[in-house]
Amino acid sequence: MKVLALGLLLAAALPACDKKGNTDTATVEAPAAAAKENVPAFNADSAYQFVARQVSFGPRVPNTPAHRACGDYLINQLKGYGANVLVQPFTGKAYDGTSLDLRNIMGQFNPKASNRILLAAHWDTRHVADKDSLNPKKPMDGANDGASGVGILLEIARQLQANPLTGNVGVDIMLFDGEDYGQPDNTGPYKEDTWCLGSQYWAKNLLPKGYTAIYGILLDMVGAKGSRFAREETSRAYAGDVVEKVWRTANQIGYSDYFPFQDSPGITDDHSYVIQHANIRMADIIAYDPSSPDGFFGPYHHRHTDNMDIIDRNTLKAVGQTVLHVVMTEQ
């Protein structure tokens, strides 16, 4: 998904950067510190099942029955948790000219509140496993790259139904489509904007019209065993206070192993377009592995090994509890 950034240009526009770039556990480790009394416990078993359910449809590649069925499932889940659901259908054009039938899906909680927090992930999967030596032209499961972030957000939606937000703070769960249909490296001159089609479209065609948020948090590749989440460069440059809030919270509630105070290069991801076109400060929580061959993503990235075997409840818990804590303690 996307490509490794070569650098960040801190000028008027966002950088031209690339994103090129384990086993399940039965028990979930308890955090070292207890969450605040008014923050419910994030249920990692539930989040795990949400990930597994998405994977069970098959690769969620645009223009396929699996993609359509999973989108319908996500809409119904959000409605079932009491969200005000908005669906934004649109046609995206892939790097190879393919016309893609896509849907961005938003679920709003406490919709009358004027202070909005935008939580986002992408729900599509890559159409090719182009980093894999075996069957590189076949689509991948995308258990971590896509389904993990959505699984966490569905569990947060379930918690928000059981523990309704009060006051003037509301949460919007945004599931972007067409994020991972970017151009493979071996198909000609690189075109950065072939990635993140859903966030590009939404940020330029806001739904609801005129939408704004006090800040946003993007979840991408947040479920693999042993994941570590560094402070990504674009997030630091344009949403430094949001990064500080998330990492400080994680450390305060016992997840410092997952959220070290470590910096990583900038990458092109959905937050890039939300920042650039929707003018919403957004932090990207994304796994960082500097020891990997491409210097950023783990060994399962854009490979068929991105399946349920690498999804870990402890990782889902660390990210989900952190984000839930941030949201439910917002004043």
C-alpha cells in the first residue's frame, strides 16, 4: 500500500512522498496503568472478530462481489450501533485506466455536537500482492492492511453505542475506499495520486457538506503481532499536537511498548489528503519497522502473508484502548 517517503517538503503543499513500503494470541495483556473510570475497556476479542469477518468475504478489491458484500456489511454494522450513516458512492480511475465503483462510508455518533473527531481507516484491499514472489498478480487478504483498522473502529462504534458521548463532542468514523489500488512499481512512471482514491475524493467533496473536525486520527496496519507505532513525519509537521495527545495517552495508560517516542519518515496515506484538501489536522497511527527491506513496513506488507495468522489481540487492544481513551476524555 503506498510507498516509502524519501523526504518531507515543509512548504505550502504536502510532500510528494511514497509508501512502498505474528501470530494470534489467546489472551490479552493487561495495561500497566488503569484507564480513567469513565473510559470503557476496549474488547480486543470483539475487534479480532470484526477483522476476521472482513477477511471472510475474500479480498475486498473494488469491482468484486466480495468488495460489495463487505461494504454492505460495514454499513449495516454502523447502523446497528446507532450511528447516523452517510454513504458517498463515486467512480475512481485507477492508474491503469480501470473504472472503480467505490464507496466512502461514515458513521456519526452524537451528530448534533459541533466539536467533531474524525477516526478513519480504509476498508478495501490491494488488487495484487506485488511484493510477493508467489502469485504476485493475485489479490491479498489484507487482514492487517485494511481490516485491522476497520475492526478497531467497529469495536469503538460498539463502545460508543454502549457508552454514549455527551456534551459537545461527537465522533465520525470514516471508512475510506480505494486506498490501496495504487500503481505497482513496475508499471511505468510513478504517479503518487493513484493511491488513496477515497480520501482524495472525500476531501475535495466533503460529506456532510462543509464538514470540519477539531482533529483526526487515521489507523492503518494496526493489528500485526509485534507492531510498533512511530510518530510519522507528515503527522508531526501538520498535526503535532494530535500526535502528542495520542502518544502521551498511550504511555500514560500502559502501552509505551507499542507507542515509543520514536520518529519515522513521512508517507503518503489517507491523512495526507485530509490535511491538504479538507484542512483537518490528522495523525496517522501506522506500524513502522525500520529493519524491513524497504525501511518502513513489515515483511507481510503487500504479500499473501498479510492474513489472519499475523493478527494479534494485544496489538488491537493497545491501539483501540488508546484511541478510545483519547476520544472519551476529550473536553
